[in-house]
Amino acid sequence: MTDTKAQANIYQSAMDHLSLIDEDWARLIALVGSCTHRPAPARAPYEALIRAVAYQQLHARAADAIIARFLRMYPLHHFPDPNQILTTAFDDFRACGFSARKIDTIRSIAEGALSGLVPPRDIANRMPDDELIARLIELPGVGRWTVEMLLIYTLERIDVMPADDFGVREGYRFLKSLNAVPGRKELENVGLLCSPYRTVAAWYLWRVPSLPGYTKK
């Protein structure tokens, strides 16, 4: 979905579909405006996974700073290949801000890229979502959310609802004026209504904190 016109057409279809779910969705889309979701399809799956690990349970700005320090360790600040990852010292990773657990995960992803467990882009493109999730969560420290970020941002899958994502759950809580953040099962059911555009639905829910009148419970 890298063609700009095709992307715009898909997003418009998604907006139309979501607006028909109910008045709350229609209001959210009207307030936010057009979808400007921007995937990063040029990245290899192994790079996307490592970047997603950096963002696990962190504010985006903190994770951005860690990634910037990480890239500065390598020539021309290019993203390192798996062999470079595996020869990087533990203390150098720690100096970037990675936790010990995340360092183990990053090294496991690099090993997986070399062994073939983490597929190259051409193979990943042909794999169904569930198959890719089941395969990659075998890696220590890689959960469903991490793979879903790969599906959304690198493989450009348009029908992924990251039901464990707190931002998505919080967005839906506010959208529906709920007393508590909904659980995974409820978000999965919500996703059924949003299919085949669950990625776009998640994108809109992520925008909720920027809306006038938003309050966090």
C-alpha cells in the first residue's frame, strides 16, 4: 500500500466504514479529520521488531532518545545488521537506556534474523497475520503487541487491532464514556465491527488524547 493515491482511497473507505458504526465513531472521525497514518515499509522486519522493543512500556520521546543513542554507536548512524548487534557489548546497550531484559530480547531478535526465525521482508509479506504472530512470539520478550506493531508499521497491514495497547483501550474508554479501561476481549469484539479497517480504527483511538475535552481517569 505504498502508492499514495491507493493509500488515500483505502483510508477514505475506512473512514466511511467506521463512521457508519455509530454516532460516537462518526463524531471521533469528524473531530480528528482525515487519517494520516504513515507506515515505514522500508524497514526490515528484524529492525522493526527491535524498534518496537525499544518502545515497549515507554513514552515515545523516551524511546526516541534511546534509539538515537543506539544508532550513534554504529557507522554513519545506520541501523546495525544482526552480526553487529551480537558483537555489541552489554554495557554499551545499557548506556543507551535499554533494560537488561530488552537487551536479551534484542539479541534474540538478531539471532532469529540469522537463523531464519525472523523472516526477511519478502517472506513476511506472504505470511498471514496469525501465522507471523505465532512464529515471532517464540522469541523471548516478544509478545503479541510487538508483532502487531510490525504488522501495522512495516508490513502495512490494514486490519490489525492491537487490543493489548493501552492507548487504544484508553481511547475506546473515552469514546464510549466508560468508567474503566476495557479489556482485551472487549477490544477484540470492537475490532470485529471495525474490520476490515482495524488498523485505521486503532489510529483514530490513538488520537483521542489530543482531542478537546479529553480527560484521563
